[in-house]
Amino acid sequence: MGIVTSQSFKNTITTYLGFGIGAINTLFLYTAFITDEYYGLVAFVLSSANIMMPLMAFGVHNTLIKFYSTFKTKNALNSFLTLMLFLPILIAIPIGIVGYISYETISELLSQKNSIVKDYVWFIFIAAIAMAYFEVFFAWAKVQLQTAFGNFMKEVFHRIGVMLLLFCVHLEYINVDQFILGIIGIYVLRMLIMKIYAFSIRFPVLKFKKIDNLSAVLKYSSLIIIAGSIATLILDIDKFMLGQYLEIKEVAYYSVAIFIATVIAVPQRAMHQILSPLTAQYLNSKNSTDLKDLYRRSSLNLFIISGLVFLLIVLNINQLYLIIPEEFNGGIYVVFLISFAKLYDNMLGNNNAILFNSDYYRMVLLFGIVLTVLTIILNMIFIPLYGINGSALATFIAIFIYNTIKLIFVNQKFNIQPFLFQTLIVGVILTLLVCVFYFWEFAFHPILNIVLKSFVVALSYTLVIYKLNLSEDISIAIKKYLRLR
């Protein structure tokens, strides 16, 4: 776990830095510098682009990681990498042509509930391409086990750019239309910088020769497009559907709550960058012992780390909503539901990496189709009844079912499961701390309350985890970075 710990620590730092900047943008700058309507529009455009991204990437970012270690000669590897660079173009060009021809029809369809969307539909296509090729170039670096810079670009770069654009709007250097155009420009620039970095690690040698396992590569790419689209769809379909049922400003309120809860996913996002290529290596070499060890240790470590974040969010949520505009307060229940869903995500460790990089990736597609249909149906039922809380409930149910199915399937096919006795102990600790601290507040300003309560909770949790030595990796990290004996 040495390289995992090292890379994950760097990635966690940059990811939290990105989320910290994102928190300032989401909770304060967006809500103060632009209207709720335009905030909702930005969330709608980016979520829609995120939904399209796996399709535009043609599954290459997953295919690269799965098959890279199977090529043993330079010519075969260069031919494979050349194919990976050009595959997304094959899908982007026809989609662009269809979109251009059918632009009026598509824009009318998407703007039925909120007319403001109509003039910005083409932004979705450009952002989706930029996101797709960014993931391709990031995967190019991942297979070289270099993830720190790519993670910085993925989590920090665009948020700094958005912050600067928000201040430009506030200072009236640009108008809101230019602000939205600037956001798209940031995503394009991020893609280009990632390309330069990826090629600096391994410059492409273009070889247009047929590779031996071409049919397997294309089959995997084709199916993983759908599987990846489904995974993204489950995460972002809620914002898209809210835009079809409710006023666009409701998407803004929902987005703030989702952002708060998504902070729990940071450790998983950070560790996944290095877990995915390592999992692919173990699967390709049939190293079941190391795979089992990686599964269990990643699950326990992620549960412990994300558990702390879960505590800090849930125990401070009431105070946090006192310092943002009152109209956003309806999202508290959204935070609770999505927080539990994200905590469950982290408990699965590298489960996704096992499924996506194994011969059972087709089952992810089957599970995903069922869950996507379920998510859409649940949103159609619950949004009209409960608004943004209904969408959160639909997402929670879908993620819970999806994760449980994946957990059972991996156990059946690989005879491994991620949970240890220490997992139960961590769950008990989290439950006790929530019961002890939830209703306890300092009689100070909300910001001071959050700081003081976070310090007490974090110190209590960390000391208990360290004293019980629940995770060797985390205990070593605490000793190393806090210089404990």
C-alpha cells in the first residue's frame, strides 16, 4: 500500500483544496454574485455535460487503464495508445453533426420548463468534449502511476478559474453571459494543459496498425460507454430532472446541498486515481491475494477517513445553513440523505475498479440499466411530491441498491468482501459521536461554533481511531505527519 498511501495522500490534499475553493464558490460567491436563476443554469449545463461525457470519451479513459498492462511490445502498445487517442473523435463528430442539424428541436425540448436554457444548449456539447478528452489524458498519466498533477487539474484548477470569473462578474468586468462562456473556456483550457502534461510523461508515437485483441478492446469500450454513462447518469440525472419539473433556481438550492454532501466522496475520489490502475494490474496478473488485501484495506481506510468528514458535515450542518442565504435552507434533508449514500460508497473501497477492470464489466452495464430506469422512475414520482428532497430520496435509494448489488456480485464471483471486524467498530464510533455531539452547540457565532465543534469532534475521533489502532496504514500516517512516537 506504499504507493497507494503516498499518491492518495497527495490526491486527498489537492482534492480537499479543490473542495475548499468550491465551497467558497458554492456557498458564498455564487449565492452573492449572480442570481439563483443563473446559478441553476450553470449547474444544469455542467450536469448535462457530465451526463454526456462518458459517451463523448467513447469509454477510452476506462479502456486505457484496463488494457494498458496487457501489451508487452512497444509497437503493440503504441498502436493501442494511438487508437485510444482517436476513438473519441469517431463519436464526437457524428454527435456534433446531429446536434447542429437538430439544434432547434433539442433546445426547444430542453427549455420547455425554463426558457433561459435555450440559448446555452450548445455549451453542453463543448463542455462534454472538454471533459471527455481531459479524462482520456488523465488516464494516460494514470497508467504511468502519475496521478498528483492530474488530480490537481481535476479538482482545483477549474474551481480557481470559476472563482476568478465570479469576482470579475461582481466587479462588473464581465456580464453573466460572458461568465458562463468563461466557464466553458476554463474546461477547454484544463483539457489542453492535461494533454501537455500527459504527453510530457509519455509522448505518443502514432502507429496505425491493427492490435491483436482489437475486438476485445472495442467491445469493452462500447459497453463501458453505456456503463460509464449510467454511473454518471445516476449522479447527475437528479439536477437534470429537477430542471424539467421545478423552477431553475431550485436546481441551485439542490446543488448547494449536494456539494456539501459530496465532500464525503473526496477520499474515495483521491484514492481511486491510484487504486484503479493497481487493481487492473492485479486482475491482469491474476494476483488474487494482493487484490483481496487491496479491497479490504481500501474499504477500511476510506470508511475511517470519510467517516470523519461525515461527522464534520452532519454535526455542523444546522450551523452551516445559518450563514448562507435563507432560501437555501430547504436542502438540509438533501445533505443528510446524500451524506449517507456517499459514506456507503466509500465503504466499498475499490469495488468499482474491480468490476470495471475485470471480465465481468458487462454486469455493471446490466446493473446500471436497471438502476437508471429505477432512478428516473423514482425521480418522476418523488420530485412532484417532495421537490428537491424527493430527488435526494430517489438518488439515495438508487445508490443504496446499486452499491448493494455490486457488493454481493463481487463477493460471489471473486469470493472476497471488503468488511472486517474493524469496520463494525468504526461504525459504532461514528454512531456514538453523532449521538453525543449533534444537539450540542457553543453559544457563539455559527462560524466560530463550526470551528470549535469541528476541532473537538476531529480530535476525539482521531484519538479513538489511533488508540484502538484500527488501521495500520492510518496509524502510520498519523505518526508520520504528526511526528508521534
